[in-house]
Amino acid sequence: MIEQINGILLKKFPTFCVINCQGIGIGLFISLNTYRYLGEQSEEIELLTHLHVREDALQLYGFAVEEERDLFRKLINVSGIGPRLAMTMLSGLPVEEFKRALASEDVDLLTKIPGVGKKTAQRVILELKEKIDISGEAILTELPAMAAIDREKIEEALRALVTLGYKQYQAKAALEKVIKKYGKELSLEDTIKLALQEM
């Protein structure tokens, strides 16, 4: 089984990318969330993968973080949901919002995702609610670019932004931009102020 791909990003589209892995161009289907965290073309990247085997094709799916791949694998085990619909669902909501929708049994939120009807949403909630850990999830699991910085300070800044009413995925994106621009030497107060400017 192919678990991970490392290589140079050759092409990227909102739902698909191509990685040069030792001279071989490997195509992977991706979600919009993973697309957002891809670098520029010609940069080296690393994606977690899931190989889906069909009678007529081998399809490789790529994920920026383990949490998204784990949720994808759970979704494709739900009756009536294939890999394409699972990726559509992951594109429709960030992982943490998806988990909260399951926890609160928010059928209406799930049905806002294209291709997801009420019965499908109810089935997903019924089958996955007890299988997904929705408590104590790591706040920065979807920001691999922040792995080497002062996580405690960034987590505190993220909590502050969410408390101010911003969506978690918006706050994460803003904080990632701030760290890329200014590095990790900012104070907590400056980090929050600059993130607010980004949003």
C-alpha cells in the first residue's frame, strides 16, 4: 500500500495535483482543503495517501494531514459513499467543522455540500458519530507549516480569534500567513493583531 508521497509539485488544480517522484509523475485527487496547503509549483511537498483499487482503475488520493485522511477512510466505509463523494464532502467543510457537524447531528449543514442529500447526511451521522473523536482535538493539526514554531503561543492566538467570532479555518489560514511573513518571534498580542489584519 502507498502511504505517503514525497516529491516536486509539477501541477496543481483545486481537486487534483501531479507530483514528480524520482522522475515519475504521480497524479493524486485532493480536496480543496489540501489544495489550500500546497506550495507553489516546483516546490518539494509531502502528502499522505490512500490507494483506492477498482476493477478498472487504481486511484490515488492525497491529504495534507492525517486527520483528513482518517476521516476520508471512515467516509468511504459508509454505505453509498465512494471516494469521489467523500472528497467532495471534505472539500465542503474543514475537518474540524465536519466533526462538529457530526457531534451536533447538524443535517442541514451537511446537506449544503453539493451532492449530499438529507438521507446521505443522516446516514453519515448515524454511522460515524460514535467512530470519530470530537473531543480534545489538536487545534493546529491542519497547519503542517507550523509544526516547528511555538505551538502554545499559536494555539492561544487561535483560541482568541475563534472567541472573537471567526471560523476556525479562517483563523488558521490567517495565522499561517502571519507566520510565513513574520516568523515566530512575534509576541502573542502582535500575532493576533496581524492575523486580524489578514482577515
